[in-house]
Amino acid sequence: MSSTLLEVTRASHEEVERLERLIVKDLQNEPANNKDRLFQSHRVRNMIDNIITTTEKLVEVYEDKDNARRDEIAALGGQTAMGTNVFSAFYDRLKEIREYHRRHPAARVVDANEDYEAMLKEEPVIEFTGEEAFGKYLDMHELYNQYNNLKFEKPIEYSAYLDIFSQPNIVPRKLKFSRQYREYMENLLEYLVYFFQRTEPLQDLDRIFSKVTTEFEEQWENDAVQGWEKTSQENGHLSADHTVIDLDFYSTVEELKEVGPEKLKEALAALGLKSGGTVQQRAERLFLTKDTPLEKLDKKHFVKGSRGSEPNGGAATSKEVDNSKEIALMEAKINKLCDLLDETIVRTKENVVKKQALTYDEMEAEREEEETQADTESDDDEQQIYNPLKLPMGWDGKPIPYWLYKLHGLGQEFKCEICGNYSYWGRRAFERHFKEWRHQHGMRCLGIPNTKNFNEITSIKEAQELWKGIQERQGVNKWRPDLEEEYEDKEGNIYNRKTYTDLQRQGLI
């Protein structure tokens, strides 16, 4: 009804509290499978995002940069430009409320709990490819093709790629400065981040990357980043260690020609030298670097614009250093994500190897089995039992009819103290329990026989009192030989056994 700033503030606080309680309630339910776990995690993530958004708005309100909140509080206290008038403020507010209800006579109170409870049944839309199997496996096929197009080595199998994509350090450093490699690393990082956000929405990836960046900056300053040590550069140019070919093993150009044109081309390109020409020309150009530093070579051997043709003798520019740092940081983030997704990577490898060993018929049978299992899980989800009255379940796994529930009085509770205050629902269950093991055990603990005399007795005190009375009655009617057994003396007098024994002891008989 009210759109005042204070009312908006109150409503925002209420919304945050509702969402917090809803998150607790949702997390108390244990998911039945991976699909339910993902749905639950994304629901909670969405509610957390709503809390963050609402809280940011509250912070702006409390900062009160335009003094609107202060003015509204002053107005509630009756403070106006003409002075303080509390009654005027009260009646103005009352008039506003009456005017609202006059314009909206059919207005009703809306129960916000219904809308919030509906959020617990929400199934967020999560995009997964068929290969990912709802977050169970990674789908690296596009990245695999992009990696093979880089032509680092001979094309590798998909299963082999799954073993090495998480180890960017194995790629030679001289091959990491190309535009294609940078695009590949950006795409790889983007996919891993996207997959992690879909499968682990409750993880704070920004905080994880912040920690990775901090550790990376320290290692970079200390020259401790694996594969990016500055000792691999000498005098601003690449050392011979970064060439594909170790020239120390070759003493002539003819021996170097045996390496082949592709290897020669790759080694020349790594040094910034021209890589064209015949095999003889390539071998001669590369052999020059064995005894001659790059900065002393004639500029005609270098590619135009390469670092070797620069006046500074090939010193690395700040732009190249920044590029190296960016690539190294991407590698650090990829390593961290691969550690977090280690189980998924292993599961993906196993699945790929398993599929490679299957025949076509076996793959089709497995696919049909997975579809059947998915349909079954979907049917189970759709056929959730609606039981708001919490009626007992029948033989068919469904709640019994309400009329039957009322007929047997299953809503009536009977407690038995002898059974440890155990509750029995319905008259029939209560009557039957007197012959069951729990009640019999309780009677044995009390030292009372579980006979018909104690039916309907549920109190320990009443049972003990009844048993005591039964024992007393049995004592009155019991035959007592001392008083009832008869003896006769010589004169024919009749005595009971007790009197006869006493007279005999005294010598009177």
C-alpha cells in the first residue's frame, strides 16, 4: 500500500529474512540424485543473488546521499517548515490510509509465503550438452580440434588430449606467443569457468581466482612461475635451449639438413629468423646461430619486425612481457580449475575409454538404457505424492482415503506409559498393542503378569495398584494349614494344627 522510503526499507529487510529462512529450509532436504543436487544448488544461488541485490539497495538507502530518509523520519515526527505538529502528521497519515482503502475497497492481504514456498519447487533451466550428461562429463571436442589445429606435434587422439589439456606447462614456451595459442587458452579458460559455474553454483569463483592471482603475482615477482622463468632468456633474446634443435650435436650444415625441412622451419621461426627457402638455405641460416649471437647476425636473416631486427638487439618489449604474464596467469587459473574439477576429468576419461572399447550395438544398447533411466527418473519426479493431510500410506504406496482414515479413528492418539509413552494411532492399533512385544516387555520389567486383567491399563501406577489388590485378594481365599488343618486328642477334642502343637508343647495333651 505504502511506497514511502521507510516502508520500502522494512519490506527489503523482510525479503532478506524470508530468503535466508528459505535457503535453510531448502538445504535441509537431502537431494536424491545429481540432478536434484544441481537444481537445489542453483535455487540457492539465485536466492543468494537476490539477497545481494536487495542488500545493495538497502546500503544506498542507509547512506542517504539525498537526505530523503532523514526528511521522511523528520516528517513522521511532525517536523515541518512551519514547526513541529505531531497531530497534523498523524491525521495526514490517517487520511492517506483511508483514501487508499476508499480507492481499493476489494484489496486483500496477500500471503507472500505462498510465492516464496513455490520457489522450493522450482527447477532452474541449466544448459548442458548431450555429451556433458547433465554435468557428469566434460565436452572438450571443440577445444580438442582447436588444439590439434595449433600443430604443436602430430595430431593426437581425444583420450590423449584429456590427459594433457590440464597441463599447459608441457607446451614449449616458444610456441605460446602465437595468436592461435592465446585464443585457444582463452576459449579453454572460458569453457572451464562456464562448466564450473553450472555444476558448482555455490562456489565463489571470484574469491578463488583472487587468491590464485595473488599467489601468481608473488611467484611472478620471484621468478618462480613454472615454465616462465626469466633465466630462459639471455640478453633479451631466446637462448639456444628454446630452439627445437640442439646445435651442439651438429658439426656441419650437411648433418643439420638431415633434421628435415619442418623442424628447421620451426627452429628458425622460434628465433625470429626467416624460415623460407630450400632445406640447404634453412640449414645454413640456422647453423649461423651456433657460434654467432643473434644480435650480431645480419638483419637480412630476420623476419621484418622481429625482435632480432630491432636496434636494441632483440630486447623484449614491455608489451611482450605483459603478454607473457597474461598467458601465464591464464595457465594458473586453468590449473586451479582442473584441480577443482579433478573428479569430473577422471570420470570423463573413463567414459571416453569405455566408449572406445564398445561396439556399435553395445553403444546403442547403452544409449537406450540411459534414456529409459532418464524417463523413469522424470516419471518419478512428476508423480510426487500429494499428501497435505499426512494420511497413512496404503498397500499401493498412496495415501488411504480420508473417509477410511476417519472411520478407523486414525487421527486419535493413544499413549501407553508402560510402553515408554509410545503413541498408537487409532482404536484398533491401541487394542492390539496389549499383546505385542513392546507392552509385554514393559509388564515384565514391572514384574506383573500380562493377563486380561490388565487390558486397557496404560499407567504404571494403575497397573501396580491393581496387581497389589489382586495379590491381597488371593491371600484371603488361600488355604492356611496352620489354622485350617484339624487335629484330635485322646478325649476326642478337635483343635487346629497351631493350637494342637502349642498344647502338646506345654504337656497339656
